[in-house]
Amino acid sequence: MTTLWKIIFVLAGFSMLLVSCKNGGTGSSSQNSGAKTWGEKLGYPADKRVLILHADDIGMCEEANKAVIPYLLNDQIQSAAIMMPCAYADEFAEWYKEHPSKDIGLHLTLTSEWKTWRWGPVADPKTVPGLVDKDGYFWHDVPDVVKHASPEEVSTEIRAQIDKALSLGIKPGHIDTHMGTLYGSLGFSKAYLQAAIDYKIPAMAIEFTEPVVKRFRAQGYPITDELIKFAANYPFPKLDDFWAVPAGDSYAAKKENFKKLVKSLKPGITEIIFHPSIETDNLKTITNSWQQRVWEAQMFADPEIIQFFKDEGILFTNWKEIMKRFNGLK
């Protein structure tokens, strides 16, 4: 795997970032020295770490849906995102219609990574031939999507996913990207941010300040000058930083690695993603990451972690609150 693709997976919350967090993390300011963070711009105290605890892969399987609902009902996490092409997306949409105040976004999906548990496009496959493999599903890996699909096909598919959500009664609080695919090329990133603008739905985007650009370019991430220029005209709020819940060799180790990550964060708005699922035999056949996902279905209801947030003075937000504050500035 090239450095570029490792970094793409970092943004989706995969191995490189997890290793970094496990070793204690370095943290990074997402603003130039002296510039305001997005947290401060939106009215949060300048010295506060503001978190979005965000559950990915909802709708991917029944186990994910069952894991996330108690978290949302008990306000133990702030946000979640549905994979509209997946088998259990409609089921979760029904739940959302009874709980419209929750920040439910769309985990825009262009890959189908598991060996036996797979899905394909929402759009007519004939209109997006570059997105499907010989079996009619999305490609397993991000490099294959970039190799075979055009930005126009990507735009068609992500808009079909948004339209499906709207037709099911979901007003997405935000959009983001499964496995970081929409940051796989300049054309994909433009299609992603343009969809956010056209639908007036904020995208998961990080502020391209000098430290952020330096941090990711040094690792091979394709932050081109053209993308920076395009993103500068993006009209919605951005994150100051973005991480994934670290892995752990045990539940106790996972919690400690997560605490190290949070302690390393700088002030501003940071989204931390994770993938909760309840333990079943079926989950174990889907993914070899099942143990991490099961622990992530426990961790944010754990009294130790809840007390940790209080002790650290952490504030919480979500994309709906961010947009409410942002619109209040106009």
C-alpha cells in the first residue's frame, strides 16, 4: 500500500492513525498561530476542546443499528452517519423519523470492503459503471475506485444517496465519506464539497491551515493548491481536527489509548469517529475488526469514560448545533 492510500485510510479512521493514537498521539493545532479555531468562531471558549463523538457505518448491519440507538437516546454520543447503499439503512431511517432532533448524517459510500457482506450503488449501475466491479458491487478498495471511476460518476452516486435519504424522510445533519474515498482525488473532493454546497448540507471537512496541510502533505496526502483554493470558497463550517478511536489489545487498553488521544487534543472542534456494533456470530463473519467494534459499543456508556470527560472539561457539539451557531453569525 502506498503512503497516499495509508493516509486516505487515516482519514477514515484506520491503521496509521490508530497506531499513532496508541502511542499517545501528538495532537496538532488546526489553526495558524494567533488565528481563531472554528470552535472560537462559533462561540465556544477559546481554550476548550469541543468534541463530536461520531458513529460511522450505521445501516451497514443490524448490529450497528442496535449499538448506536442507546448511545443516541442517552446523549452519550453526539452524531452518527448512515450508509445508504446498505441493507439496514431503511430500518434505521424508520427510527430516525421518530427522533428527528438527532444529528444523523450520511456516510457517503463508494466502496464495499468486506469479503462476503457487500453492497452496490444506489444510482442505476448503468449510469456509474466505473464504480462497480465484475460482481456488480462497489470496489473493495479506494485505489480501485480512483482508478476506475470518474468524478462525474462519483457525483451521480453520492447525489443518489442523498436523494434516497431525503425520500425516506431523513434530513441529513451532515455528510461524510466512508473509507475516505471522497478525498482520494481532487475530482472526488470537488464533487463531495460541491454536493454539500448544492444541498446545503455541511460536509465533514477540515480547515486547511498551514499545520494541517504540512501534516498531511508530509505523509503523501494529496492536498493540492487547487483543492486548497476550492475549499477556501466552501461556505460552511469545518473541523479543526479529526481522529478515530484508537485500537487496543484489551478493553482496558483501548480506554487508556482513547484517553491519551483526548488529552493530546488542542482547543477547537475535533470529530472522533468509531464503529460500534453489538456482538453476534453474524458480526464475526462480516469483519475481523468485530472485537474493536464491540468495545466501541460499550466505551461511551462506561462511567469511567463519562467521568473522564468531566474531569477534562470537555465540551460536546454536533453538526446541527454547529450549523445553528453558524447561521446565527449571519
